[in-house]
Amino acid sequence: MKKVFERPKSLKATPFRYCPGCGHSLIHRLIAEAIDKLAIKEKTIGIAPVGCAVFAYDYFDIDMIEVAHGRPPAAATGMKRTLPDRIIFSYQGDGDLAAIGTAEIIHAANRGENITVFFVNNATYGMTGGQMAPTTIPEQKTTTTQKGRDIKLSGHPLHVSEMLATLDGVSFIARTSIDSIKNLLNTKSMIEKAFRYQMEEKGFSMLEILSPCPTDWWMTPEKAIDWMRDKMMNIYKIGVLKDKWKTE
């Protein structure tokens, strides 16, 4: 019988490097489990950028590369076109994908590149000290919005998934969360679907995953989960935003 907590083959036995309560470790495991289930370990290439997401290359036991901040979709495009038989995914945070990498993600999606993007949204710049990110929600306190994000001053949170879902080149867009067992299982299912769509050459897929950042939210891990449910998930609604290939 398979052990419940057996480490996935696509995940290295690397010491924990994230802050207590960080969601990246859970997401790493879910992606690794999906890679193992789909038997694509030997042909998968992951791309990590700058930010907390960069540590992904220390954890995934597959071919991994690091690229410049915001540029994973561009690198993924070149890789997939050069090596069309490989499964290419990018693993990006909100400061990376929704800020400096906005142009890259929009145009890769609009072209319908046959890649998979995992977008980890924790509503803050995690690695650099918890500054306001494009995804920071109204009235959320950060190191650069110590009285809370002021919409009149800083604008509204950027809903990347909703924006990309309007593009003709997009195949699949969904948003999930890792705040509960139910949502963890749903996230794993959506990860598998995003990979399958690439394997079936159906085009661009992106899964946005809401994730806690207790350290930069100045909360305990327990309070961070509560805040996700009470505040963050009211702004970023979970669900499938676009599925071009869904059949009834």
C-alpha cells in the first residue's frame, strides 16, 4: 500500500526554506503529484523567476531553469516552440507575473502558446519585504501601504485571470485556493487539467492559486488562512473562468 505521505518522485528531499505557513510548499507538492500521476517527469521543464517562486528549482526533481523577473512566459514560448514534445510550465508569483511580467503573460496568452502557467497570488511582494503588489486588495496593509491600500491613490487590485479569460488565444483559466482540504484537492485537479490541455495541444492554460503569506501579512499561519477566506477570497472569486474545451 502506498504511504499517504510518501514524497512524490518529482519532488526533492530538500530542507524547508519557506516561512512558517507559506503556501508554496503545498503547491510544490500538488504540482509534483500531478507530474507523477501523468507520467511526464522525464519530459517536463519548469521555469522559475525572481521572488519566493525562485526556490522552486531547489524542490522540483525535474529540469528547471531560472529566468529574469517577469520573463517566464517568454522563455516558455521559446522552449515550447523549440522542443514541442516537452511539457513546459512556469511557476510565478503575483509580483512577477502581474507587475514586471504583465506584457509577457498577456502576449503569450493572446498568442495561445501551448504552455502551462501556475500563478501564485499572495497579494504581496513576498521576498522583498511585503510591499504592495498589483494584487494587494483594498485597505490591505503592506510595508508601502501602512494605512491600507487606498484605491484613489493606488488603483484597484489587478484581476489577471479575468483579464486573460477575455483573450481568444486562451484555452483554460481557473482560480483556486489552498485554504482547506477541499480546495487543495480541487487545486490538484485543476493542475492536472492544465497539464493535460498542454499534452493534448489545446493551447494556453493558467491556474491562479490563492496562497497565504503569514510573514508579510503580519499574521500567524492560522490567522492568515482566516484572512484569505474572509477578505481575499471575496475579491478573488475561485472557480473556472474559461474552459474553451469543456463538454457538457
